[in-house]
Amino acid sequence: MINEKEVTIYDIADKLKVSIATVSRALKNDPVVNIKTRKKIFAMAEEMNYRSNNFARNLRNSRTETIGVIVPKLNSSFMSSVIAGIEKVLNASGYHLIISQSSEDVKKEIASAKTMFNNRVDGLLVSLAYDTTDLKHFDIFSKKNIPVIFFDRVLDNPHYTNILIDNKKAAKQATEHLISQGCKRIVHITASSKLNVYEERLKGYQEALATHKIKFDKKNIITCNLSFESGEAAAKLILKMKPMPDGIFATNDNCAVGCMLALKQAGIRIPDDIAFVGFNNDPVSKVIEPNLTTINYPGYEMGEVAAQSLINHLSGTSTMHATNKIILRWEFLARDSSQKIKSRAKNK
């Protein structure tokens, strides 16, 4: 197959018998060229399938007007809402997005970072994979003064801005809510990770137990990848526990729902036998019956704040290290899956 020759402004100028400078100005919508001529040039450019070489022009300006985004997975309601927030802010500022997913694999994350660097992104927004333990693969950006901002899943590093919620406080409130409903044997379903998200939520869970004089037991920690299927697998482990737990705090709604459904199929009454709290306020939390008590994690707002912070770095309105940590608000949403007292009163 023979590739068609790329149409240039020289071709358009030759076709219309005007100067190259006139075509160039018209395609930039420069008012120096009268409107009638501009319309003729736009029409001819469209007819000839002309493509503006923005990449080459931007390279001359040392900018590509492109921002890279690396996320652990795209098939997540939370991450989709974050990306929507990012896109809204960046598009309004004239930036384009390149989105890549690490699929929870640090090797893929490293490869994505190199690809973003080679594509000359002006800045990078990143939520880390489960198994990321250091940030060395982002050093190439720092050396070129390309801003990198981390959101949700982060690692503490004075050289980067992190955007997150207070996971420890949120987890403590979730656990204390279960305790207020009379739960004393609370299972915590979490992920095996050194990342802030799961480490801090575990600390919050432990702190709540300590505050209320409930002994922490490692046997009540179930570690998995937090998928729906892992929630079903966690339910099988819970059914074998003696005594059975009376409360479950899962650090992810999808996993919580998988666990709830499996337990319900086994005859467990929720919340009467086991009360449930999840995390994220995914749409599935309002579909499951009873509705899942959860933490409303502001994904869309997180995306907006991350994007705006990056634009501020790029425009020079804030320095790379002006704000090392941005903590967003979160909200505890008490629903029927955890309301043991309310359920008992209703069933009397």
C-alpha cells in the first residue's frame, strides 16, 4: 500500500495562488487575513485533508500541550471519576491527555513512565500500582523540571506533591461506627501494600480498636487484591471463623459487595449477624441490598485539584515544592448495611 503524501501549507498556497505566509496566518485564524480569504483557505485545507503539525510547532516552543496520566486500572468507578475531573480542567486549559494503566504492575508503571517521557509530556499525574515501593522511575522527569503530581495512592517524598484524603481518620471513623453498633469482632479486609492508602486505613482500624479497648488480632485481617472475586473468597474464610465476626470493614466497595453477596447466599443476615462498611462510595454501594455504608471519596474533586495543581506548576503560579501535601475532605455515609441497632428495633 502506497502512503499518500502529507499535505502541507505549500500545497494549499499553490492551489489557491496565495502566499505561504497568508495560508499560515489564516490557519491560525489571524485577523490580519480577511475573513473571506480565511474561509477559502479553511475550506481548501479540509478538502485536501490537511493536518496541522501541532507537534512540531509545540516542540519549537518546548511544549507539547500534552499531560500524561498513569493509573492502576481504568475499570474502576473511582478512577473513572478522577479522570473525568482531570479531563475537565485540562481540556478547559487547552491540554490533551495521554492515559495509561499499570494494571497494578510496577514494571508496566515503569514502562508507562518512560513512554510518557519519550512523548515529551509537559507534566504527569500518577496513582501508583500496588507493588510500587519507590519513585526512582520518575527521576527522569525531575531532572528535566517536568512536574509530577501523585494522587490517591502515593509514597511520601519531599520532591513531589501528593493529593489524598486522611485515610487513617476515615478508617477510624468507619471502625468506630461498627463498634457503636455493638460490634466487637471486626474483620478488616485490605490489600498487601506499602502504599499510603492501605497502610493508613489499617492504622485507623487498629487505633479505633485500641481507643475502645478491643484487642487487635492479626487473624481478623484478610489480605487480598480487593476485587469482587476476592470478596467472595474472603467470605469463605469468614464462614470458617470461630467465633464468627459481627462486623466487617473492607477498604473497597467492590470487594465488600462481593463478600456481602457470598455471605447472604450462605444465610448470613446483614446487618443483624454481620454489619458491613466499605470505602469509596462506588455506584455498586447503592445497588446492593441492604445499601452499603461507606466513605465518600471525592474522586472527581481529586482529579480537578490534581489537574489544577499541575497547571499552576506549568504556568509558574506555584513552585514545584510549594505544597507537598493536599488533603481533601471526605464524608462518612451511614446506610443500612451497618445499622444493627436500627435493624433490631425494626424487627421487634
